[in-house]
Amino acid sequence: MSSNSYSVFNAMVDIVAAPGKALDEIKQHTAWMWWPLLVSMLLASGLMIYYYGWVDFAWLVDETIRQIPPEDRAESADTIRSFMSPSTSTWTTVAAVVIVSLIIYLISATYLHLANKLSTAADISFGQWFSLSIWSSFVGVFGVLASLAMIMMSDSNQLSLEDLQVTSINALFVHAAGGEPWFRWASTLNLINFWTIFLTGTGIARWTGASTLKSMIIAALPWVLIFGIWAAII
């Protein structure tokens, strides 16, 4: 039973502090999803706007070129130099944050909706799965705040976007340099992803009544496939 005093702002706190309680309420309030969506996009966009105004941009262009595999570097250098500018990079990245995020949430909701139809057949709407995709990813704001803290504590304004990913597998474990085979893979996968998987699996279990193990497998499967195939190609 939903409490009349429980609000979307309580849910935004509880998705971290008491995720089970938050997810139970979120299931009943699909329209709440617009708040975490707005907050996460504004924070991520704000970080990018601040970053491109702060970074040593000439250094960033050279660093971007350096991260290209050696066999393609000479061919791509002129194109990158002509395309990259502070304003172009800023607004291209902000647009990507919005568009790519919405596409990912849509794909995630579609997958969860189909997985539910095939495995549990619980009475959950597509909109509710879309809401779960957004809420389970809301913890990404901590990655944004960690990146902002990295900028604030840096002694230099020569930091790449990958350097800001302080929770990435590359930063924590792999330590691959730009241009090395595992650099992009390890820089893309981060601890926040595992938190998102946990929240998604918890939501599936609580909403459908499926076992915790089954729910976590459903939540993790796309990530395992994507990063597993990527690793095999590397």
C-alpha cells in the first residue's frame, strides 16, 4: 500500500538508501520517472558544459588523436582537428547525453518487457519498465559527482573524458593507456553499471515475484552479452 506522504523526492533518496521501498512505490507511480530523468540529464549536461570550458582544449585535441590506433592515426588527425572546437564538442556531447540516454532507456524497457512476457508474464506495463530503466540508472548521478570532484581536485586542466571516469574498470583495475586494445572496453564499464544491474534485478524480483537469482540473470544478461562479445573481439 502506497503512503500518501511518500513522494518522488523520498524515492530519489531511497533508491540508494532503501531501494526495495523505493521500487515498490515507483511501480505505482510511473509518472515519477520524469524527475530522475530530468535531474540525471541536467547534471550530466552541466558537467559536460563545465568540462569543455575548463579543459586545455588544444591538449584535448592532441589526446583524442593519440587514443586512435596507430595505423589509423595519421588519416584521422586532420578530420579531428577540423571538427573539434569547444562549442561543437560541448553541444554535440550534450545532445548525445540526451538522445543516447533515451535510446538506451527505450531499448532496456523493450528488453525487460519482452523478458517479462516470456519468463514471468506478470501484469507490468511497458511504461513501468521504462520507469524502472530510468530509476535503476539514476545512481549514475554519483558517477557525475565523482567526475566533478575529480575536476575540482585536479592540479591541471589536462584531463580527458576517460580520466574523469573514476569508477571505471580501467581507472580501478586495468590501467590501459589510450590506444591500447582494452582501453575503451575498460573505460566504458564501471562500478555504477553493476549498481544499476542490482537495482534492475531487485525491481524485477519485487514487481514480478520471480526469484532473486532469475531476476539478476535477466538484469545482467544484456551487459554480459555486450561486454563479453566486445571482449572476445578484442
